[in-house]
Amino acid sequence: MTDSYAPPTARNRRRKPLLLGLAALLLISAGATAGVWWTQRGPDIPDEWDARVQPYVDIVEKQRGLEFEHPVHVDFLSEAAFQREVTSEESELAEDELEEMEDAAGMMRAIGLLGGDVDLLDVMNDLMAGGVIGLYDPEDKRIRMRGTELTPDVRSTLVHELTHALQDQHFDLEEKREQFEEEDDTSASAVWGALLEGDADRVESAWAESLPAAERKAVEKAQKTASDKATKDLAGVPPFLTTLLGSRYVFGTGLIGLTLELDGKDAVNGLFTSPPTSEEGLVDPWIAAADRQAAWPVDQPEVPEGAKKLESGTFGAPSLLFMLAERISPKTALVATDGWGGDHYVAYEQDDRSCVRLDWVGDSRRDVTELTAALRTWVARGPAGSASVTSEGRGLRLQSCEPDAKARPGTGGSEAALQLVALRAQFAQELLRTETPKEFTRCYADNVVGELSIDQLTSEKTSPALQRRLEQLAQRCV
């Protein structure tokens, strides 16, 4: 299922130059997986499009450069009906699904992302009910919209969801989902999800840019209203979860945008027919768009004697970034994450505590050194005795368990870390549009985001001192 979300920050869809006199904005959108309602329906293909929808079908086909193979149903639902669609009761879920949620919450407490008792089902329901405006289900081939009228924000979201329907007809989203499940490839699935949302965001943004000024202003006003409402409705949701669930939109926008600037529109379809599989390319889209670099294989860590294994797999560069940024400087977290080469984790339960053992390798010895230093700082700032970092082969190992005392939530730094990722990708795209050489662009974007504060990166004016600093950073790349 794909969905559109009104995040608790203003969604200005107009891209603004970075460090070129205007502020850059982080576009955070979030999505979640609803309950079992969508697993029990088959497709019903209509003979023709709803007349209200047809103009937006034409827009999506034009902006995306693909044609629909057939119409899909679009259900415009009342507030109550939509909330029934996107939320789940505990009684609707199987026992193993509830256990998985409990295990996931324990794992996030073990690595410092959640504090206290968090009911993930309640949180997911809050996220869906509080902010989702529309969704497309690739299993029953229907779009469901919150609202019975084509208000500006509903129109914008309709363009987004129609793009998902178009993706499905050309790239078979349900087949991809089944493939990832069969292969148990969570990393490739995460990259695929980001591609879907980044592509749909791009089409939605292009539609908004094409509107007359008055209509565009109305869309922006409606999005701000939805954003303000989401801020109020989601006040009780742990901030990290909002960032996590919205990250695929930010990651996907960066990857799609950089691919367009490097290789053009045809290359975007290439991402869908032969998608990258390493999540490292979400944090640094050059790795996916230009290098096509794969992760190093890492063996699964052993489970301690007497412990009960819960889960294992790839932790991923985005998870590392967020974990670090919830305790240490987001900028330091990004530098350390850029050296990620591969990993493997195992989650387990021992003595009624959830624990995680993670093994990492870096792209170089320097990368391992930087990550080791970052993790040691992370450990030092957490509950005493709950985590440790040791060398493991040519990499390192983190062992972390739920603290004996009540777990403390993170600092919220993951949002700033995600913003740094977005700003770096956006800055690179803006430079490439001016035909700046690729090698210089990549180096300069890394330097600027690595050295300047977020306030400097988003400043509307460039002071003489900042200009001199930018020139110094540019000289490093010559």
C-alpha cells in the first residue's frame, strides 16, 4: 500500500535554491501500514475513469511520460469512512503480528529510539488517522481519498496516488512486494518504497508548479492547514517515528532528483526496471544513481547462549543514521554513516530484556575508525551498562539492550539528520542544473553540508563571511 501524508511541517512543494539566496525546506511525508482490511480484497477494474478524475489522469500521464493501461476506482470517502479504512483494531490482527510489534518496540528501546512503553499499533493508528489524506492499494487497484470534494489538498494528493496507480500498471507493485517477501530482502524493499514515493512526489510537485499563481497559492495554503492539523493530532506520537515513517519520501526525492539531473527521464524508468538494492544509496543517492555500489556481505552475529532469537537481517545505513542522531550530533552521525559498507544484526530476548547485536564493516579503515568513535560517544550518552562497542574482524560490533531503568527517548536529532540528507541531495541537483562537473558537484555538496550549520544552509542571504567560507570549501574540490 502506498499513501500520502500531511506531515507536521509546512509542505511547500516549490523547490527553492539552496545557498543561492533562498531558503531550502525539508519535505517530510509519512506513511504507515494499516491493518488487515486491504489484504482481503481483489481488483475490480472500471470501464472508464470518474469524470472528476480524468483531468488529473491526463496530467499524470504527461508529467510521468507513461500511459495508463486501464482506469482504476477512486473512492472519495467521508472522514469517518476513511478513518475506518486506514486504522486497525487489535482484534483484527493475528497473535504473531502483535508479537512482532512488541518485539519491534523492544528493539527500538534497546537502541535508544523509544522510551517507556509505546504501543506501536496505537501509534500507527494515530499516524494514519491523523495525517494520511489518500492511498493507493496495489492489491485491489483502488485509490481512497479522505474527503468527498476536490479541495486543493485532495487534488494534490490525487495526483500523487494516481502516479502510484500508473507505477503499478507498468512495474507491478504487488509482484515486487511478493518478491521482496519471498527473498526476505528488507533492504531492497526499503529502496523500492523510497523510489515509489520520490517518483510520486516529483509528479505532484511538477503539477503544482504548472498551476496558475492563485491556484498554486491555494494548494500551498491547504497543505499548511493540513500540516498544522497533523501537528496537533500527532502531538502524542514519538517524534522519531514520524521522522522514520516520512523518511522514504525524503530519500526517494533525493534519489529520483539526482538520477534525473545525471541521466534524464529515461534513467528514472531504469531505476524501476533494475532498482538499487542497498539502502546506502538512500543516505547518499550518488551511490545508487552513479556508483551502483552494493553493500559488503556481513555474516549474522551469533545469538548469546540461552537467548531467544527474535529477528535478523540488514540494519541499513538509514537506521544507523537515525540511531546515532538521536544521541549525538546529526552532522557527526551523517559523516559516520557515509562510511557504512554493510552490516548484519540479530535481535534477541534474554532475561526478559530485548537486545540487539550489530556487526558493521566500513568502506575503508578510516570509515571504521569514524564509526567506532561515533558509536562510543553514542554508548557514553546512553544508560550506563546497557551497550558496548568492540572490534569484530575488519569491522566492529555494537551490543545494546533495554536499560534496567525506564528507557529514555532520543533527542529528536533524527529529523535534523534527515534534513541534512535532503539538503545535500538538493544542493547537488541545483549545481548539476548549472552544468557544474559531476565530480566537483559531489565533492562540494559533501563539503558544504559537512561543514555548515543547518541555519547557514537554509539562510535566505549569503553574508560576506559565509561567501568566503563557501569559496574555501570549493577550493578543496578543485
